[in-house]
Amino acid sequence: MEARSCAARLGDDANNLGLALQRLGERESGTARLEEAVRAYQAALEEWRRDRVPLDWAMTQNNLGNALLRLGERESGTARLEEAVKAYQAALEERTRDRVARDWAATQINLGTVLARLGERESGTARLEQAVAAYDKALKEWKREQVPLDWAVTQNNLGTALARLGERESGTTRLEQAVAAYDEALVERTRERVPLDWAMTQNNRGTALWRLGERESGTARLEQAVAAYDEALKESTRERVPLQWATMQNNRGLALWRLGERESGTARLEQAVAAYDEALKEWTRERVPLQWAGTKNNRGLALLTLGERESGTARLEQAVAAYDEALKEWTRERVPLQWAMPTRRIKAGGANMVQALDQTEHCDRLRRFRHLAQPDEPALVGFRPTLRQRIQPTTLVGREPVGQPALDLATRLIPGLDAEPLERAGRWDDDPAPPALLHHQLGKMHKPVVLDRVRQQPAGQIRCRTRPEGTKPEAVLQFGHMALSVPLRGEILLD
């Protein structure tokens, strides 16, 4: 009896030490305290054995999962997050709904959170589906009437998982469900009660609306997105939460830019540039280099769109300068996909496509590809809309950005990629067109696509089904080291 009491005290002390170390670790930028917290929880589990004190053992497994989750969020890999999943699943073996309903629900929410983080780092949807299922389970016990703020947190998290799923699906059902979940959260997450949490959910709601607006031809959803970001910024001020404020300014700029694209004037585009300028006051290169580069890229895009509507070249020159700034941090080694987006280094037939930005001098350059459907195959998609499915504004969880910074591609910079003169072996005219593989396999492609002919023409179309006898192919489009495996048989249309 005395031995068991001693073990219980040792387990209690180790668990409490872990909690204290974890709290410290959450407030520090490094990982040392969180590593110590993990070791403390593991020590507690040696004393709090499952067969002796099952609920204490389950509580410590849950705490261990929390520390591993925090570590995993700060690391680029997934090993810690996978360990957190195992810890939460172990806790749920004893923390059953019948036995301790509220604790069961809390662990389900924790499990949903780590599954969502894993889902964000993986290309499939299985983890995100599991996260949604975990949140749905938690909501069976965390009722609005009993724990209104916990219920609202769960609705917010559910909305974020649904929004991530919606990004990866072609329809709008998941995104609509995400907006509905955020609306539910805002019933209890009011501005008066929890102003910063209210602002975070407004931002997330704006992001889901932005994604819906991207897939619709009108502007209503985009207008709603801007309104949601404006609401969020009423409480998430630069003075209170500077990085969160910058996130929202960047997101607001994206929504305004998209609206500006669909309108004939320039007011929205000017507002988008102003929003990016605001974001860059806190998203500095020294503090958050990748976010800084993303916003520089977005600013360049808005300036480019403005420049296309003006007769001079000042905006276009500013756009080029913004892209050059972005590339200082978006290096090929660090973020190869982002690096490829603003790069203006294609040479087709000796023509430097940097000059294609200047409409007054080079309006006849190659600007945009449209891939045509092949017989018995699905319609092929162009570079820009395909890649945009992978590019989104920033969602906030716990007042910290989730995922990579938002960015976009410019129409006239689509051919701004590396090009190398390569030859294709085999026949030129009747090779079967390969399937379109861009969406989730961009980084896995290795076979280049050769353009039979890429020439400058005043207008109209270039036909490239056949290669003139005795000539060689002139260019291959590549994203850095990642070749695009899509056919370019048929037409290439110039606008």
C-alpha cells in the first residue's frame, strides 16, 4: 500500500512538472522546454501504470500528446505529430465516453487538431476526414448549452478542417459547411465576450468565403470575404497582435485583388496594394522571411494587374521589383515551387520573357497557354488554374498562421519559368497524349515536355502538332527541376 502511494506521488509530481514545462515551452520560441515536458510525462507514465490508475494514465497520455503536438507544430517533419496521435488514441482507450464524457470529448478535440495538422502537410484527404470525424464526436458531448465557449472552439476547428478539405475538392460543399461551422462558432464567440477569438473566426470565415468566391463567377462571396476581414481587423489591431494583424491584411489584399480583377476600375487593386503594404510593416524579412516573400509576391501581382490597365510602365516596373524582392527568400533550394512562380527566366527562341511585361513594346510575346482536351481523355488544365488550387490565404488557429503564406500567379508571368533546349526521343506527330498529372504530383514529375515550336507571332494561334523537317525543338517548360508532364499537342493560343 505504501509502495503504491509512493508511486502515485511520483507520478503526480512528474505530471505536474510536465505541465509547468509545457506552459513555459509554449511561451518560448525554442523546443527545449517542450522536450523536457515530454520526458516528464514519460516519467509519470512509468509510475502511473494503466493497470493501477487507468484514468490518471489516460490523463498523462493526453498531456503527452499535447506536448508532442506543440513540438510537431514547430518542426517540418511529421514524426512528433504521429507520436501525438498515438498518445491521444491511447488516452481514449481509458477515457471512454461512457466513463468520462467530458474528458473523452476534450481528447477527441485534441486528436482532431493533430490530425488536421498532419492533413495540412499531406497531399491526400484521409487525415482531414479523420479530423472532421473527431470534432463531430466531441460535439456530441460538448453542447452549446453546457460549455458554450468550448463548443464554439470546436465549431471553429471543425470549420478549418472542412475548409482544408474544400481546398482539395472540386465542389463547394465542404467550403459551404466550413462557413456554416464558423457562423455557428460566432454565435458564442462574440466580440464582447472573447474579442480576439471572435476576430480569428472572422478571419477564418473570410478565408472560406474567399475560396468560394474563387470558384464562382460573381463577386458576392468575395465582397463577404472582405467584410469579414474588415470585421476581424477591428479587434486584431497592429498594437495588440501584430503578426495576426499582418496575416489579415495579407488575406484582405488577396480578396481585394480578386475583386479588382473582375471589375473594370482600379480602386480595388489600389486597395489591395495598400493592404499588402500594411502587412509588410509587421511581416518583415527579418521576422518572418517566407511570409514577407509571399506578400511581396502578392503585391507584385496586384501591381502587375494595375500596370496592364495603364498606358505607362511604372506599375510594371514596380511589379518586377516586388518579384525580385520575393526571390531573395524564395530560393530554389528552400521553396522550389514558390521560387518558380515569380521567376521570369524563360527564353524561347532567344526572346527574354522579362520583356513581355512591357505591353507597349512586346505585346506579341507568348503570354498564356490553354491546353486543349484530347480524345477520350479529360480536359486538360492550364498552369495557372491548376496551381492556384494549391495556393490559399492563411487560416488562423490559436492566433498563429497555419500553412504557407498565400500567393498567386500572374497571367503574364505564367511562362516565367526555367527553359532548357532539350530534345524528345521518338515520333513527333502521333504520340498518345499523357494524362494530366499536375494537381497533386507536381513535385514528382521528371519527364520533360518539349515544345515542338515556340515562335513569336503578331496574333492568332501557333500549331505545334508537327515539327518542320530538319528543325529541332526550341524549349522545354520546367518549374526549376520539376518538369511539367502535360501534352502541348494541338493549339497554343495567344491573347
